Amino acid sequence: MRSTALFEVMAIVVATMACVADDSSALGQASAYARAGPDRSAVGERASCDVSSVLAIEHVTLLPMTRGSLPIADATVIVRGQRVSWIGPSKRASVPACATTIDARRRWLIPGLVDAHVHVESPRMMRLILQDPSIPEEAINDADPYLPYIARGILQIGNMSAMSETIGQRRAIETGRVLGPHTMLAAMVDGDPSLWPVGITRVAATPEDGRQVVRDEIAEGYDMVKVYSNLTLDTFTAIVDEARSHGVKVVGHIPGRGTPIGPYFQAGYTMVAHAEELAVRVVGEEDAEVAHMVAAASLHGTGLMTTLTVDQRILEQTLDPSTLHTRPEIQYVHPVVRRFWYERNPYIGDGSAERVAELRGIIALNDKLVRAFVAAGLPVLAGTDSLVPGVVAGFALHDELAALVAAGLTPYQALEAATRAPCEWMGVAEDRGTVEVGKRADLLLLDADPLVDITNTQRIAGVVTNGRWLPRRELDAKLDELAKRYAAPSTRPLAAP
């Protein structure tokens, strides 16, 4: 058997020769081929595997999204079980005879996408929001809210209003009982009075309350703490300090609108939950205010969740409430959630010229803030705030990517914000977020190049989730069945806008 050192030298040479059509790509990615090594598990007795455990995506253009990576032409990616086992030039691939093979010529392979800011419905959440105790537990099952994410290639989410039910839902997903994305759970804490019902949020009226909430949330299994708008500065500070002492990140809103923003940017407050949180506080000259905010965030490396789409949807329904019916993706929204959108929607009551102008100003400032955070090298994560009226799970992230490019990011920067960057912030980058040997096989196969046109992320040929291949036709069939059930008379919403 040849030595590992000799193989590494040979692999670098082969990788470079295989990509002569793009010299810079070949040089940048050759070392990745070398690290992959031969697929030793495919050598020798090939009957030891079975067709359900090995997947080979052949002749694909690979965009691994590792830092500084370039597209790799005519690559083959071999998946064994739930992990990527080999990446290299297609002509060097040793594909087991038992493998499921996908001819991916003229297709592009990227990591599964991440929506860093979502809310996931549950029966108890909707009972609290709608103040309707009659909504039964069986009204919303564990699987339905997560299907649109998988069908649209979102394989990791950050749940920003996690409740005890979502801990069970995550366990069901990770054990394979429910098809859904990996989920990071952030539990909410607000001041007194809270803006959301107790049960969706916890309440901390004093600094000691805040410290106890943090201890409780950690003990109950949540990953992060989400701070909300009505906290006092003292309690906010206590929460951040307590969480940091336990090695837990804090994400969320910035309380105290109308007060100086600087004191809230503390070590441990790692992520602003919305660009809007900053935009609404701009009161003077815009460029100077934005520069001041970025400087404050830079003190401790606080990042920004974008959520550009949510304000665009709010403006859209403010101008025309009927879009809550006419957008085609609405058919994949649970009827109980649509009740919330129709009966308790705070955005469709004021269509005044002043309100429209205000929203347009926020949207423009959101774009400026995102550009400034990217320019400063601060973490920027794509998020949508799905479950807010008009923002549809799974579908909205593709709108967010388009909004990021429209705001001035390159398609590559937009993809970074929805792949590697959020996984790094969530602490799961060793497992997923890039396409590398040994990492989880959470992949998105596209029919067109997303670097040419970011909307090509919507041209999905199929999804690989935990090594399981789901072709477009299967995903479409699952969505069709979901839409039919949601349209059944027994599940229709009770009111309409």
C-alpha cells in the first residue's frame, strides 16, 4: 500500500490537473482533495455495503463554503451513512457498486441552508397567542411545521421562541422519528410586563429574576437565552453576565428604545436579533448613526441577524392585506397560524402614508446596516422571523438571500450568511455548515449556479439530510399532501382579512 504522504502529493497533482479550466479554483481546492484521501472503505469487498447507506453525487460543481473556497468543477462527493466520506475529482472516484448514484452534470452542490431566526408553532403557543384554550393538542403535529424547511433546503434553524414542546420536537428530529432540520433552541425572557404571553416568554422583573431565568433555561436544556424588549438595563446586564458565566450565548432585542444604545453592547450579548432593532433607533444623520452602532457592536464582536424579509412583508401587507391570501406559499401555512395572521395581525390596521413612509425608511436602513456590519467583519446571519404574518417557513429564506444581494452583498456573501457563519455562531461548525470529509451530509443540490444568480437557490434538484437523498419529486409530493390537508374543511382558518 502506498504511503499517506505519497498519496497526498499525488492527490494534489491530480486535483490541480483536473480543474485546469479554472486554475485558481484548482490551486485553492487541491489541498481539500488531499485531505479527503482515498475512499478506503470502498476498497476491497464492495458487497459489504448496501444501497441505503452509500450515496455518490457525481460530476457536480461543488461549492463547499469553507472559508475562501471556490467552486470545484467535476467533483464527486461520496456519502456513507450520515457523513461525507470522500470528495475528489470524478475521474479518481472509487464508487461502491452498491451506491445510489446521482449524475449531477450541470448541477451545483452546496451545504444545506440555515435560517438563524425562526419561530415554530405548537398547539400551546397558538392557544396562548389566540387566547383560545379550545385548540386541541392534535391540531398541530410535530412533523408538519418542519416539512417546508426540509423541502426548501433549510437543514438547520434557530428557534427564537423555544418552549418545552420544542425540546421534544428536536429529540424527535434527531432520532429520526420526524423529518426536520437540526434546531438550535433559544428561550425568551422579557421584562414586566412582557410583550408576549407568559409561557412563550419568561418574565424577569429584577436582576436576580434574570439570573434565575438563565439558570432555569440552562437546566431545562435550551442552548441560548433570548432577551426581549421590556427588560430594564440592570436586568439585561444580569442576564448577559449570568449566561456568560455558564458559557451560554445571549441573542435578542435591544431594550430601552429612546435611550443610549451603547450600554447594551456587552461581552456575552453575541447577536442582535434583527437589523430593525438598530434601524428604528436612528434619529440623526444616518451614516454617522450607523457608524456609531457598528463601532459599539465591534467592541465585543456582536453580530447581526438580518431579517430583511420580515419588514418587506410587513410593508407588503400594509399596502395590500390580500397578499396574505395570494402569495402561493401561503398554502403551506398551518390554518391555525393563518388564524393568527388574520385575527391578531398588528400590521394591517394602519395603512397611512406616514406608516408606509416609516416602513420604507426602516427597510432602507436595514440594508445600510447589513452592508456596514459585513464591511466591519462582524458576524452576519441570514434569518427570516418566520411565523410573523406573511413570512412563510422555508420559503422566506430564499427571499432573504435575494434581499441580501439586493442590499449590496455578493451571492457568495449571502450564502456565507446562510451556511458556514450561522453554524459557527451556533457552535455546530465541526458537524455541519460546509461540505467537507467527515462532516454531516446535509447538502443541497441545485439545477443552476447560485453565484451567478442567488435566486438559483430555489432551483432545487434534491436535498440530502443526514445522508438521506430526497429528490425534488418526493419533496414536491410531500408539500402537495401538506397543502391538501391544510385546505381540508376541518382545518380552514376561521377568519380572513
